[in-house]
Amino acid sequence: MTIWQPQLMSSDAPLYMSIADALAEDIRIGRLKPGERLPTHRQLARDLDVTVGTITRSYAEAARRGLVGGEVGRGTFVQDGLFDDVSYLRCDQTDEDLIDLSLNLPIGSALERELPRALAELAESPSLLGLTGYLSNAGVPEHRAAGAEWIARSGLEADPERVVVTGGAQH
């Protein structure tokens, strides 16, 4: 395994993007060679004092750019056969019409428009305090009633008070 630690430049980019950019630069200048194994997510997170999620997003971004590939149980490796044209190594998203589906993130421009409106609407809501407290372990009464109605479709009678809303079979 390569003991690789990125040289992060100060940037306005999110941290995961800066790590992916540093990885791209180290591949470009030959500090990382094709086929080299990168540090595990946990190890690099410890070394950089960041969350494992940040490293996971960085490696995912690098994979999206075609820089690395991974195999479960083996690790993440620098890809063989990278192109000489390295213009794809950096992904500046300046096109507002571009929607990047490579990561599970809110769409920037929609988020910028809708979040302030939604927060203002929420702040004016008379039921705001109801959203901050704990809910019943069995579920919200409206959801339990909907569950009872759904059960009734199969010909069984279900009292909403005896219906429990769960987050899956293991719940």
C-alpha cells in the first residue's frame, strides 16, 4: 500500500474535491503510479483528521474522473492506462445547467433557491415546536391509521392503535 498523503492547497472547493484534485495532480506529476494501491478510507481519514465519509467522497470523485478503481476487499488503486490528455482531471462545475449525478448531493442552484424559502416557511409554521420533539416509538397517529387502512385492503381488521410503523423488517 502506498503511504500517500495529499498536499492540499487552500481553495474554496469542498474538502473532498480538494483531496481528489491533489490525487489528480500527484498522478499527473508521477508521484503516484498506475497500479499503486492507495491508503484505506479509514487510514487516510485518520492521517488527514477528516471523516471517512470525506475520503469516500474523494475516492468516488476520483473514480468518476477515471483516476482510480477499487475492488471490495482489495482496496483502491490508481488506474492503469490514463490518457495523456489530463484536462479531465479537474471538474469545475461552472455550468449552471449541469447536474452532476455522480454523487448524492442536492442540486446546487435549486438548493440555493428553495432552501431559504423553505426555512422561512418553516419558521412561520405554528407547528414548529412539534417538529423538534420526540415522536412516539410506534409512529405518528396519521401514519398508523394509513397502515391500518392498507392492512384492511387484504380483508384483515387492524386497529390503528395496534399498528406500529417500522423502518424495515429488522426494526
